[in-house]
Amino acid sequence: MQHNSETEIKILGLCVDFPDKNSGDIIHALTNIDLEIKEGEFVSLVGPSGCGKTTLLRAIADLQEPTSGIISVKGMRPHEVRIRQKYGFVFQSPVLYDWRTVRRNICMPMEVMGIPKKERSKRIDETLEMVGLTDFGKKYPHQLSGGMQQRVGIARALAYEPEILLMDEPFSALDEFTKEKLHLDLLNIWKKTNKTILFVTHNIQEAVFLSDRIVVLSPHPGRVSAVVDVDIPRPRGLESRDGDDFNHMVSKVRHSFEGV
Amino acid sequence: MTINRKKASERLVTLVWGLGLIGLWEIGATVVENTKRSPQNVLPHLYQIIQSVFSTAMVSNKQTALQIVLSNAGLTLYRAGIGFLIGIAVGFLLALLMQRFVPIEKIAFPYLMMIQMIPILGMAPIVLAITKDIDKSRIVIAAILTFYPVATNTLAGFKSVEKEKYELMHSIAATDRQLYTKLLIPACIPYFFTGLKISAPMAITASILVDTLQGGGGLGCMLSQSLKHAMSIYVFWQIVFLSAIVGILSYQLMALIEKIVSPYERAGA
């Protein structure tokens, strides 16, 4: 998909270092990352564990302080963007409040933001429909399957209408069938809402199926080893996975890892 | 099917236990009856105790055994109740402080544990010396026994909140206040009530125990007097059973309040 729109996220020379918990040595989680993400783009960060993909996402989300370098989201620092409530973060686990129903879980960020009650209710209806859980609003999280819980997490991140969705391996704990269904749902939601999506995964097929571009990260030290444009036509359906160009793209991404 | 069978077997266990205890009691009562040295049987038969509850015979001060027990129970429960409420407030505030300021937790926790390890009977005279009032010291001791389970359980509730939930609140730029009202306090409520369920019977036990130290009424006071044969032995046994029942009821009351105030059901609940 072509994006002629403006740059949404710009990253220049980003480094994140941690002290190792045991040895106290410095771990270079990310070194010298340069990256540009356009408005409305679906970009995946792919790599093996330890490559810093989650760290990169967390640095953008202002959940992790960079050691050096610049992150700019439409000219603002991540902290300013977060305070303006423009990020929707979807975690690996659904992170639902078990004392709240599905509706009230989705409602929670909107309560925090002071969105009027009527508007909240309307948006809950909309997002529940988007994630296909219209009949489950009154249920409690423990009454739902893992896939449904993850949908609630996504609905919660959509309902307050952030500009950027940051997703940290949101489907990694789900079974294949649920995952495939959610992939299609996510693409639909993305098409409808036009959000910029940053998606962290270690699953190459998943990244190829979903993304416009794939940022391949390699570990020790964490760095960008390739950025791959995915030119599989949209809209993509389950059959898109069976084509030669899909397999070709998967192997292209696989071969772009360094030193793994 | 299997659930019903499990319930039935549980009921059977309860029944066997109940009957076994009654049987043991009656054997003991018969043995004591035959070796009786005092005018009243120290270990009366169960039916005698039940009879004494409905008896209109005056035991002392123109009161029946039941009247004595109930009027003193009121006193004890009142002190236990006030101590319990103070303990809840102190315990909850301490938990909040320890959650908020880790150094406070590090400094305060060992002392809290030490206070908890001092036997009530050892603590009571010290508290009495400080407050110089037996009524106040009874309340204070009930509070001391209450605050610890409340504080530790509530703190455990705060600590049970996963890192991701904090990060979620952070990512939507929730204020400090919202972090408490939307996340931390609702998350700790079941733990808080676990603390209440532990400490409610303890506050009552402590009140009764401290009653025995000095006069001024209360169940414990009557308990020691009746043991010294200054009063009917039935007063003693009525108090023993009443205390047990009240202790269990206090637990049930906390469970009931929890059900009412928590507008949600938890997994497995």
C-alpha cells in the first residue's frame, strides 16, 4: 500500500542501555536506531528475543527512557504524546480488570480521560461491534476465552480513539485458529480507523500477513538489520497466505536476520 | 452428579464430626459428674446448658444467667467493635503508606510483625499503663490485633497488581488519584476483606481476654468470676458458646459485607 502521507514517528540515533541484573554489565538493548513511520502505516517490528523490539515499542510509548537519540511523534516527544493520550497500547496479555465487566473495562480509559457518559456508551457499542463481541458486554473477563479477552484489550485501546496503536505481541499467547481470525479482524479495524499501527511480533508469517513494512531487528546489540516492504496486495484474506509471493516474502524476511 | 456426591460426602463429614464431639462431651460430662467435688458440675451436660439459657432462676443481682451473659456481651462487643473499626482505619492507611513509600514498608514492617508477636496478655498491662483506663486499653488492644491482618492483606492486594496494569494506567496518562480509584483500591478489596475476616473474630477474642484482667464488666470479666464459683457455672458455658458463635458470625458478617460492597464477582467466586 502506498502512503504519501506525512511522517508520524521519526526515530534518530536511538540507543537504550540496561545494566544486566546479574553481572551489572551494560546491555545494549538498542543501538543507533533510525526509523521513520508514516501516518496510517502498519509496521511490524520483528526479531528474536533480545533484539530490542519490545524495548523500541516501549521507548516510543514513553514506558522506557532512551539512553540517547531522538524520538519524535509529529514533532512531539513521547512523553507529550502520552500525556495527550494519543497512544493505544495493547499488551501481550489482555490486562483486563477482573472486577469490571467487558463494557466497563473498555470504558475505563474513557473515564480517566473524562469523556462524557453518553459518548462513552456510544463508543463502547461501536468498538464491541468492531471486535465482534456485541453480545458479551455484560460478561466478566473470566467468563471469556483468551481470544475474546484479547479482543476486549484491543477494543479498550480503540475506544478512546488514540492516533497510534502500539501492539506488543498481542496474539502470541493465542492458538493458531484464534490468531488467524484476529489477524483478519485487526486488518479490518485498521482499514476502518486509519490508525498508525506498530506491531511487535516474533512470528514472521504474522508480520508479513499484516504489515506494509517490516523492520527486522537483530540482537547483541539490538539493531535494525533490514527494513522490508511487503508488496502483497490488499485487501488480504486467508488465501493471501497460500500464494508464492507470500512465501517469498517470508523467506526474504527470514534471510535478512544477521548473526542469529 | 460428582459435585452432588462431593457435597453429600462433605455433609456426612460434618455430621460425623458434630455427633462425635457431642458424644465426647457427654462422656466427659458423665465422668465429671461421677467425680464431682463442687456443688455444681464443672462440665454440665449439653442439655443442662441449653436449659440454663431458658431458665428464669436468678443467678446474681436479680439477673438470670442469660441476662448476665447478654448484657456483658453487649459491653464486650461494643469495645471490640470500636477497636475493630480503629484497627481497620489504621491498617488500611498503613498499607497505603507502605505501598506508596517503599522505605516506610522496609522500616515499619519488622516492627509491625514484632508487635504482633507480643502475647495479648503481655501487652495488656503495658497498654493499660499507657492509657490509664481499662476501657480504653481494651479498645486499643482490639485495634492492635485488627490492624495487622488488615495492613498486611491490603498491602498484599496492592502488590498483586501486575506491572502491565500500572503501565496501562501510565499509557493513558491516568493521574495519581485515578491510579488509586480505578486500579489499586478496587484490586485490593478482596485482600482487604480477607484481612477483615481474619481480624474480626480476633478483635472479639482479644476483647474477652482483656476483660479478664480487671473488673468493669464484659464477657471475660464474667468468665473469670464464674470460673471462681462466684457465679453459676452455666454463665461460664453460655459465654463460651456465645463467644464461639459471635466469632463465627463476625466472620460471616464480613463475608456478607464483602458481597454487598463488591459489585462484581471474581473468577471462581
